[in-house]
Amino acid sequence: MQIPDISRTKSAELYEKAKTYFPGGVNSPVRAFKSVYGTPLFIEKGDGSHIWDADGNEFIDFCGSWGPLILGHNRASVREKVMEVMQKGMSFGAPTALENELAELILSNNKYIQKIRFVSSGTEAVMSAIRLARGYTKRDKILKFEGCYHGHTDALLVKAGSGLVTFGETSSAGVPKAFADETIVVALNDKDALLKAFDDFKDQIAAVIIEPIPANNGLLLQTPEYLNFLRDTCIQNGTMLIFDEVISGFRVGFEGAAAYYNIQPDIITYGKIIGGGLPVGAYGASAEVMDHISPVGSVYQAGTLSGNPVAMAAGIAQLTELLQPGFYEELHDKTAGFVKAIEAFVAERGYELKVFTIGSIFWFAFTGKETISSADDIDPQSMLKFKAMHRELINRGIYLGPSGYEVGFISAAHTTADLETTKTAIFDSLDIVFEK
């Protein structure tokens, strides 16, 4: 049964005021709710698996600040560590022992990197990794895949053209064509396109960058066989392989997708979870590769707030908990049970919906396809069903990211009761979506 829309009076007032301050009323585009019904919800508080908006509406949250809150909102251990460190100052622009502590925590538990450099965002990590790859190989061109998102750095804000292998076409005003001409774009899961790109641009490609678990344009899961093929092709052509693990890093396991698939990339980028909810990013590689970074190498990269003590403190507290025995197993089992129940309901009703999942990540796809592994596999019209579902879920106290192309996240804070409530809300919402 359809239920009335929740009150958004205060959120709507805040949004109208925000539009006088910020372009579109937001500081990041997807927050504007352009793909779903209603005005954006202005969030006032978060605790555990729940958030509350300015109108006092309470939601079970599956966005989790777009992934980093793997322990849930306002985790006591993270909050207390941050408050302890803040008493001593919040930024120095100088080294602190906290940087060493977090780096040791990561490197001693991750065999895929030997040195790391902290930055302030995932975009910055990717930008720096690409510069490092170019400096290391002394080549200029980058190859990326349609359907993978790597932040808003100029060289990667490009989309595919109409051919099998194309130079990128800028997907944002303000990106010079000359930048896009250094980026080759091919489809995911297409071996022929990849081989043709290396044939067309022999000895010119510095790096191939991929989300090994593409989770910014749906959940476009790749086969281990394809990822290994990609690894081998890069080795054969003297090209660096960059795994963008801003989402998958520390989410599908402490060592991320590299360990999940047992593939050694040349450079890995991280973000989100490292900061426990505060702005942070990082990139890492072998000691030999990382020593090409300034001040010991010729590849320049810097950041005033890189490794700031507050973000380091949050990261130390959060990652320490992730290393507890059984943490990931419990989280993955919880997610698998949640997804299995939804799949059983959908199968019983005969609804055209698939729930794709890996680790504690899930994605609703309104499709009859058994697999979706490239951007072209997604029917844009299916987003109308997500839009209807999102509205019903919001009205039932369930918060998903406001776009059908975004994935959902389950955290350690989600209880059995939370998931049972959510399943009931999803079942009711799907009945309404498919009766229309």
C-alpha cells in the first residue's frame, strides 16, 4: 500500500536558502536529488545505522556517507580518538607520529603495497597515481574503461566515443580537448577492444586504470579471468596497472580487491574508509615505484592537509576495528543473508529485478539480465523504477543514495532488526513499483 510522503518542510527551506549560496544548492551534484523525487534531505544527525533529517524523520541508512562508514555513524571508538587528538591541535602542516602509526597499520597488513602517500581525497589519490605512472614510464597516454569513475580530475572526465577504441570525449565543460586526447576509453569486459588499444597505441600507454570492482555506475562485476587478462596484457606492454580502490579498498576486505582477486597491481588508490568519515585518500605501490615521488624522486605531489592528525586519528581507530578476527566474515554473511531474502521475494513474485552484491556492497538493477558487466548493459529506462522505489523507501524510513546508479552499503552497525525492517519496506515498495 502506498503511504503519504514524509514531511520535508525544513529540508525544503534549507535547500531554497542553499541555492542562493551554492550552485544547485549543493556541494556535490548527486546530493541535489535530481534523479529521485522530492527535495534533498538535510541530515542533522547520525548514530549507528540511523540518520535523522532536519524535519526529525529517522532513517535506516544504507548510503553511509557513500561507503566510508563501515562501522556506522558516530562510532564511539572513532569519535573518542578524534576528540583526544583534537585537544592537541588539528593541523600543523608538519609530520606527526599519527601518520607513521596509520601507515604501519596499513602496510603491515597489506602485502600489495610497500610504501604509501596520504592525500586529502580519492580524486587527489587518482590524480597523483596517474602522474606517478606517467613519470615512471615516461609515457603520456592513459587507458580507462567506460563505466568506471575515478573522481573529477580532468584527464578522466571523459567518456567513450562511437568506436571500439576511442580517444575520450570530454564529459564536462572546462576539460580541454587536448587532455581528453591523452585518454583512451574502451568498454569493460571487452578483450578485443583492449588488445586493439595496445596495438593502436603501441609503447604509448603509461597506465591502465580500472575500478577492479566498478561501483560508481552500478555494480559492474568483472570476472577474475578478465582482470587477470588485464594484468597480463599490461605486463606484456610495459604499462602500469592502477587499481582504483577508493570504494573497494578496506570494504571487501582489509587488502581490498587486490587480495579478493589475488592480483598485484602496480599502483593502488584508496580513500573513504581510511578516514573513518573524514576527508582522506592515499595511493601506494612498491618502494621502488613510490620512490619516484618527491622529495626523493622527480614526480611532484604535495598537500598542506595531507596526513592531518584528525583524519589520521579517525583512520587509526576505524582500521584497528576492521582488523579484529571475523570482522569481514560477519559483515559479508549479514549482507549475503539480506540479499538472499530479497532475491527469494523477487523470484516468488516474478519481478524483473536483480540484486548484485560483493562483500558488503549491493546494487538493485531493474533488469532480467543475469549479469551486468558493462555500462551498456544498463537500461536507462530502468532508472524510472528505481526512482519510484526510492520514494517509497524514503517514506518508510529507509535511506539509499539518491541515484539508481549508486550502490548501497551494509555496515557493522546494521542490526538484525534493521535488516528485517528494511526487507519489509523493500517488499512493500517493490509491490507498488511493479503494480504500476
